Amino acid sequence: MPKLFRWCRWNSATFIATLAAAVALVTGASVALANTTAGTAQAANSGSANAVSAGATTSGIAPAMSCSGIAPLDLASAVPGVPFEISSATEIAASANTFGSWAACDVKGVIAPQLHFEIKLPESGWQANYLQVGCGGLCGNTSVNNAPASAGCVPLTTGAFAVASSDEGHYQGGGLFSTDPTLRADFGYKSDHELLQAARAVIKQYYGQAATHSYFDGCSQGGHQALTEAQRYPTDFDGIIAGAPANNFTALNTFSHAWTAQSVYLNGGPATITNADLADLHKAVLKGCGAPADGIIADPLSCTWDPGTIQCGTGQTSTSDAYCLTPDQVTTLRRIYAGPTDEHGQLLYPGHQLRGSELNWAGIITPATATGASGDISFVRETLRYQVFDSPQPTLTYKDIKFTAAYYRKVMALGEGMYDATDPDLTAFKKAGGKLILWHGLGDQHIPSVGTMAYYKAVEKAVGGEAATMNFARLFLLPGVAHCGGGQGPDTFDALTAITDWVTKGAAPASLTTKSVDSGGNTTATRPVYPFPYYAKNTTGGPAGDASSYTAVKSTAEASLKLNWLGSFRSGYETVGNWVGGKWIVSKAKK
């Protein structure tokens, strides 16, 4: 998935007013939204570098050694079981730091056998905090990180956090690395746990003391990394932000992407839907779903508009003034909105494209021309050829995917134990005091947000219900927002302050305020987002771009979501286990 930063320019006064109003409106509405004390505490502290740890001063903790002194350190045995070496340590100016305006000691190194990492250590302002960030796609580069919920947000821009990232064990972006079992495991689940331990050792050397709190932020593959940590290594991080998680990695990159590809290239022919169709299609969907004037469907799961309602009549030709669909196009769209199913009608991936996401499909689901290639084709190719079978299958393409229960079991046999992070039993993470913010754009063209809703509901079932889950984990859904940002809805927000307040002050986020920011850095719209299954509805008649116009409304469709998914009995949403040696091994928080 692509790297995409949404820079946070936070207006704390606006946020405080909005959140205070939101808390007042939702008090008593549900146990999920009744934490007014926590919400007010968060509002009072938002917009400031408020995660100051014990022992730190407002000016921060100064380094205990020079940056140049780090590279010669022999840290090969500093962490038992995680041999690593420092390859370089150089000072970089504030202007060269992509994480904010703070000078840093930029440390690069390698964890055996070839896990490359990079750690930026603030030369001033450090508040004993550590942030580890995820990557996108199949990773392969330490500088390509994907943490849009933190990027550009206070307190990250002030140097309060040491920040680290890795290439997940390989230095190339395709799936070929997965032919090696060690590199496969590094990418699948080991790399972030090992990076955390190495980073802790480096931080302690540089500052003369350990980090007090550790956080993780990632989107897409980074969201997958985030949930892997919560499930397999529940004591690693105090707070985790998981955006648009590719946690159901195997089924996503095979069945979900292949289904949309086979649907668009119906019967192996040219694309039935291209980028040129999307604007008119989207207008028809908005009308069919009864969207408001701003064109953002706030509760798309509740819309069941059927493409057949605009099928062309006999002899009718589609025009921009009278857009209609051919029978093949109707078939394509019905399949995309329904999701991949087997011969018995069971979903092979717990998700599908939501109505209202159409403008975001260009280049991913739909090609530029009928004979062009879509992004889905390439996603499937790398996974199918190199990642899900014991030996490389270099000739396989999306056309070879069979949507049957038997083929599902064949494909998932390796992936569920290696690549997937679908275990909903987060009891150990909760017991350790961990806090989790999940978020997903409802217009996501890469990873359908329905899958994240399904995972969250599975967590509720595993840990004891809605209230028990809300004590440590909350899901926020962003209307109109595409994959990790972009799209039609407000997509800039600060989850870093929210997670640090939750960890250090017990202030659970009652809502988050999202913003639309233009190219000049000006805020053009604001909108609150509430914890699942609530959404923001304009009940006041006020401006659509003003967060104060909205109140929290429970989504019946989200609250009652049930999926007939084959994997619910295999990947952990109903039972917790892995497919090993031809049978299901039931387990809890796996390590």
C-alpha cells in the first residue's frame, strides 16, 4: 500500500470546544460514550506536548553521550536473542527531519540477519517517550514509514519522542523475500518486537535512562504490524494506533483483491468499469443512498443501493446526462459491493467495498483504460507467487484464484500462522494496561473497512462485551476517507495526543476531530468522529464543514453487523487458532 502522510496542524481551542460539546451531547447515550470525565480531561490537554514522563522537565532530557559515540558501541549482546550492530550515527539538522523541527542523532543499524532499522534521537526536548512507526505495502525501506495519525502532530514535532522504523527484514519492495523462511518470519511478526528491544538498548545508552512509555503507530501494513504487536507481544507497547490494518493479510491480498480484479475484468475480458466511469457512478450512488449535500455518506454500511436500478434499457446508451450501466457493469458492481464468496455463499474475506467509495477506486480497483492493468492485479501477484505457498509459484496470477472453500484452506494454511493478525483475544494486552485506537476510512479502496468493524466486534466478544472493550480499545471510522488518508472526507487528525492522554492520564477519547486541510495548510472543514458503532450526523442544520453541527448517532447497521465468513471459524474471529500441519491448533495470545 502507498505511503501517505496527512500532516496535522492542530487548533487546540477548536478541538477543546468541539470535544466538550460532543461529550455533553453523548453523556448517557451509551456505556460506549459515557466517559465524560475522561473526555473532558482529554480536551483540556489536547494540542500540547502532554505526555511528559516522570523525571523529565519541560526542556526535556539531555543526551548522556555524543551522537558520534554511538556507532563504536558494541551492542551485539545487549539484548539476549536479538543480536544487532550500529552501522552509523550522524547528527541531522531540524530542517532535515521528516518527523518535526528538531535536531536529531540519526542512528542506523542491522538486526541479524538483515533487519535494517533507523532511530531518530532528539538532541533536545526528549520527554522519555518512544514511538515506533509502521510501514506500507510489503515494506522494504526504513525511510518509508506510514504513521499518518501521528505525523506532524504535537507532541511529535517538538522532539518529545525518539522515533524508530525498520524495513521489516528486507530491502526490496516485492514479495520475493518471502521465499526465505527467516525473512518471511521477520516480515510476518518478528521484526517490530526485535526492533523495540534494540531501540530500547540504544536509547538507554544515549540518554543514560530508559524510555518511560512506548507507543506504536502505523497504517495499512503498519496497522497490521500494530495489531500483531497487541496480539503476540502484549507487553511491548503502552499505546497502539492501528489505522486501516491489513491484519487479515493473506485473505486480503489473495481473495479480496483477486475478487475485485476478476469482477472488473469479467470472464477474463477487458475492464467493464474504468476510471472514466467513476464520477458518474459516484453521483448515482450518492443519490441512491440519499447522501447529504456535501456528498459524504456518514453511515455507508446502512446503504443497500442496487446498481441494477440504473441498468440501461433496451437500446439505451449511457451519457453524462443520463448515466446507465450495461448488464456486465451491473454484475461487476454487485460483486464488488458484495465481496468474495465461495460456492456456498460464504465470504472468503470479511469485507467488501462500501457504497460511496467509488471516487477512490481509480488505479486500484479500476484501470485507466479497458485494456490497462489495475493495482489489485499486482497486489495479488506478489502474494500468490511468493508468500502463501511453501515454494515459489512464479507463473500464478489473479486469474488462478479459485473462490472455493477448498482453495481457501489451501491458501490460508501458511498465511494464518505467519502473516495474519486476526486473533481477537486481546485480554493479555488489556491486562498489561495497553490502550488501542483503531481507525479506518469508510472510503478505503485498498482494505475494506468492514473487515476492521468485524475484527472489533470479535474483540468485544472475546474480552467480555462492549464496555469491557471500550475500557482499552476504541474504533473510529472516518466517512469518505480513502486508504490511510485522502478521499472526500476530513482526513487529518491527532491520534497521538489521544493515545498518550489515555495511557498517562486515563483520558479515553470520547471523540476525535478530523479536518480537511488545503494545500496552503488552511483548515477548510471539521467533523467529529465517534467510537464505533456511533457516527456523526448533522442534526442541527448547521454548516456541513463545522464540527459543532454534528451529534453522535448509533449506527444500527454497524451495531448489528454479522458476516457469514468462512474464516470466522478458522482465523480467530469466532475461535482462536492457527492452521498447523493440517489441523487447527487453538491458542490464546500467541508469541
